[in-house]
Amino acid sequence: MMKLKFDIEQFDKCQAILIDEIAQRVKIKLLEAGMEGEDLEEIVAGITFSIASVIDDMAAIDSDGVEVRPYLTFRSDSDELLHCGENSYTNEFVYQTLKKLFN
């Protein structure tokens, strides 16, 4: 049985790593499709922020009357899940990730 562990510092590190990975993968796929320049940066930003908003439960998700409300956790070891006590806020890491990715 998995145990929840409240650890904001570790949770924030994991959120930053997750958003960084998402942005990098989006950028790679768009580069492979031939996109470049300012368009590349704008589209990576838009897609990454959109994904972060879904993860953070900022976008209403409803399918055939079933409401979906994500709650992000991270596995820290085999029986432990890290959480922050509320919805995630991965969107707050998008800007710093994009700065690293495009500078």
C-alpha cells in the first residue's frame, strides 16, 4: 500500500523536472517537424503551459458527465508518494523552463 508523504521542497523539485522534460520533448518534436525561430518558442510555450494547466486541474475536464480532477503525486520510493497538500502548480515552472530551453 502506498503512503502519502507531505514534502513541498521535494515536490517542487519534481514539478520543475517534470515541466522541463515536457517542454524539452515538445521542442524536439517540433524541431523534427521543421519548426524553428520565434514560432518554435511560442508554440513550445503554449503547448507546455496547456499541459501544465491540465495537470494542475486548472482546465475543466468532463467526458460524458464524468468530471476528471487530477491530483499530482510523485513516487519517491517503492511505497511512498510525494504530495504538496493541494493541487499541483506546475504552470509556475513553465517560464523558468522556457528561459533555460531558449537561452
